[in-house]
Amino acid sequence: MATARVIITLKKTIMDAQGQTVEKALHNLGYTGVSNLRIGKYVEMTVEGRDQERVEEMCRKLLANPIIEDFRIELEE
Amino acid sequence: MTATAGKLRFGIVVFPGSNCEADTWHAIHDEMDAPVEYVWHEETNLDGYDCVILPGGFSYGDYLRTGAVARFSPVMGAVQEFAAKGGLVLGICNGFQILLEAGLLPGAMLRNAGQKFVCRYLHVRVETTDTPFTREMTKGAVLRIPIAHGEGNYYADPDMLAEMKEHDQIVFRYCTAEGESTPEANPNGSLDNIAGVCNRDRNVLGMMPHPERCTDPILGSADGRLVWESLLEVSRGDS
């Protein structure tokens, strides 16, 4: 058994309106020096075997939309 | 085209979480007097239909991304085949989102730029009448039609957009009452004010506005009738 963690974010080229709003809220709270805030999704699952390619396939097919999103996979025993 | 004598036979796909199927039924059955049936999402056979509609709603709770789970429903394999054979497919709102996720239409949906669910009447301009869904309209005409969505911010990368423009695939754009596509007339941040697109074969249309909700002046507008009248014109024999 392995744990797969997938982090999905909007592509850098796509404006993240939610991220911008939250960044502005942090500025309003007085947190200066905060920039490039991006909001994404986090998926965690238990998978049989440490098969990176299989998880990548899941990401391409369902977990992420390659037109608008990038994904990053962390796999650990 | 599937030009047949008599009226087009419509099928409205119902997913868990669809909520505009009854309005769509009303528009087709009561307003247009055309034959229509509901098609449960587990159905895998679409024989006997000329036009399949994916209605609005929140299929599978919009979990993960809008349309992302519905796109793998059993019926969607049949919809892919149906579209490939030239069958007419209309996706309205959530149906449009499902068609994008399924790759039947180019592009993707992002959350509304304003972060809010927007539910109101607005105006769209007819950009092409060269589709079975808009043939009864006039190019450049302004329709008054309602939207109701939280994720209608249409996105396509620059190559996709160029290809769509080259092949006249942009069908509706958000505009002012006077027909101008201004940033103020754009309710959700959609690229290029895009409200509806079709595929290259022109038999699949996705649109965010709801033509089933404005088929009678008592509802605020009857402009939605033009979509159904265009479709029914198809069955009057010309191909």
C-alpha cells in the first residue's frame, strides 16, 4: 500500500480570481510581502503498489483538466 | 443532417443532480409540441432520437469540476457515438460544462471571475446562423435570455480560440442590449465574451444561457423559442 497525494493548481497562465481575492484579504489584514497566491485542490488516496504512471493517468483522465490545470504527485509507502 | 419527415424526436438526458430537465421538457413538449422523452444517465442506447439534450443542473454535485464526473456516465459513451454519427447534441449550462469535459467541444470552464453565482436575464448576440440550432435567427441579432451559473467563465488557449474563429464555431457572445460585446456585458469573465460554441461539424452546441426558460413572453422573454424553432426547421425536410 502507498499513499498518493495529488496537488492540482490552475495553470500559471490562467488568472486565479479566487487566489487574487484571498491575497488581497491577506494584504488587508496587514500581511505585506505576500504575492502570487494560488488556490488549488488536494487529493489524497491509498493505492496498491507504488505506480507513478497509473496515478498520472488518473490525473489526466479525471482528477485534473489539462486545458486549465497542472498537477503534481507525491507517492510514498 | 438527420432530416426526417415529421418532427425531431428529442431525448433529455437526466443525470443525478440535473434540475432543468422539466423546464426543457416543457419547452419542447408544451411550447413546441414536439416528441420528447427523458433518458436516464445509465442508458447506453440513443437509437430513435434525433436531438439529445444535456440539461442544466449540478450533475454529481459538481464535485471535482463541473461535468467532470457526469462525463463518465454510461450514457456519455452513447452520446459520443451519437455525435460522431451526426446526431444533434445540445448542452445547456451544466450540459455545456459536461460537453467540454467530454472533449465534444473545445475549451474548459473556470469559476466566474466575480466568484458569485449569477442568475439573471442578460443579452447575447447571435454570431453565426450556420448551425441547426441557430438557423432561424439573424446574424447579429440580440437575444434576451437568462443565465444561472457559478462556473461559466469560458476558457480556451490561444490556439484553440484561433481555430474556433477560423471555423466560425463561436455561436453566442454576451453583449449589451444594443449588441455590443463590452467587458461590462460579460457576466462571468468568459474569454472574448463567449456564451456558446459549436464543434467543427456544427452538430454539437454548448451554451450557458437557458433557451428553455424563455419560450413565452410571460416568462420575461420568448427569444429562447428561436433555438427550438431552428431545430424543428431541420425536420421540415431541408438537409
